[in-house]
Amino acid sequence: MNDTLQYKGYYANIYFSAEDEVFFGQIIGINDLVNFEANSVKGLKKAFAEAVDDYLKICTELNKTPDKIYKGSFNIRIPSDLHRKAAAFAAVKQITLNDFVKYAIDKTISNEGINSRKVVRR
């Protein structure tokens, strides 16, 4: 089971361990590994906020950038038939394949948000 929390622009994936009877999470999109846990949802939200605040304080003290830096390019692997269809779609719309992918990602995030439980897998 997983869900997402958000605080001060930071996100964390949340999990529950039935065996240990504990909620736990990990902050995502940062340069380091920061985990937190609690026995209740209320406690978990508090632990997450404290983890973010502590991490930001430590980064400030160390003069370190907390956010993971993304260069703006990445490789994706898709089936060749989907690649062909996407290229044809972009050509018909008279845009580059890169612009089409940017549009598709932006549209998905705008429509579903980062906390959406809907997952598109093929």
C-alpha cells in the first residue's frame, strides 16, 4: 500500500507495514535519503513535516542544495508501434516529437495531479 504526502513543496511516498504495524515514508526528489515513520496517520504527517524541516535546516547549515537537479532530458523506452504513432501524431500536428511528449506529460500532470492514484501502465 502506498500513498503520497506533500509539505512545503516536497513529496513523500508513504507505506504501511502490517508486520511491524507502522507507517513509514521517504522524501522524494531530494539529493539524500530521508525516511520517517510513525504509528498513526497523524503522527506520520508530523514526522514528515519534521523530516522536511530538519533536512532543509541541515542543507542550509552545510550550504547544500536540497533539491535533486534535473537536467531536463531523459530517455524513454516505448513499444515501436507506439513510437510510430506518436511520431505520426506529432507530424500531423506539425510539432516535434519532443514537444508532443512535453505536452503529454504536462497535460497528464495538470489533469491528474501528482497525488492521483490513477496509474497508466501498458
